[in-house]
Amino acid sequence: MRAVQQARRFMQDCLGDWDLAELADDLVLITFELVTNALIHPGSNTDLRLRLRDGRVRLEVRDSDNDPPVPVAYTVTDEGSAHAEHGRGLSLVDALAHEWNTSSGRGKTVWLELEIPAAGTPDRRMT
């Protein structure tokens, strides 16, 4: 999907510009899951927003479907495998994000925040 590739590139470019490349792996994975979900399930256009605020990176993915996403527990049993293709992205979001939720209005927005790792303090010596 071209839109997913564009979203990944956008994410990597922004994080590189902000010197936050250490967050790229997690945010690119989350972005892939949320944008794919927004494109496949509601079949609508998707809006992606990335912000820096209060020591966190906030990702917002909006689509035109009003139904909130529903996480599904992942199982490896035969019964669970029928549902394994749905809801796993939210399990990743839940595992990787500091905080996440959804909001609705004209469609829905799935948002999440990741904390920006504190910059290391240089070694200091008293001589």
C-alpha cells in the first residue's frame, strides 16, 4: 500500500529532523498497524499527525469510521487463529505506547503517546 509507505517515510523524516531516531522502530511499527487498519476497515481517507509535546511524541491517526477499534487478545490456539488477523495492532499499541486512546466526532482518531528518552547527562569529574 502506497499510503502506508508514505506514512512510514513521513514518520522517519520527522523523527530524524527532531533527533529522535531512537523512537523510529516503535513508531514506524505502530504507524504501519494504525494506518493499515484505518485504510482497510473503514475504507476511508486517513489523516496522520505527529506532534512533540511535554516530553512526548504524540501520534494521531484519523479516519471517517465512527466505530472505535476493539483490541483482541492474541492466542495461538486453533479457535483463536480465526481472529488472529484482527485487533493485534492495538495490542502492539498497548504494549509500546505510554498512553493511548480513541476519540470520535467526524470519524475517529486513535492517538498514542511515547515518552521521549531523556538525553544522557555527560560524565562529570571533580579534579
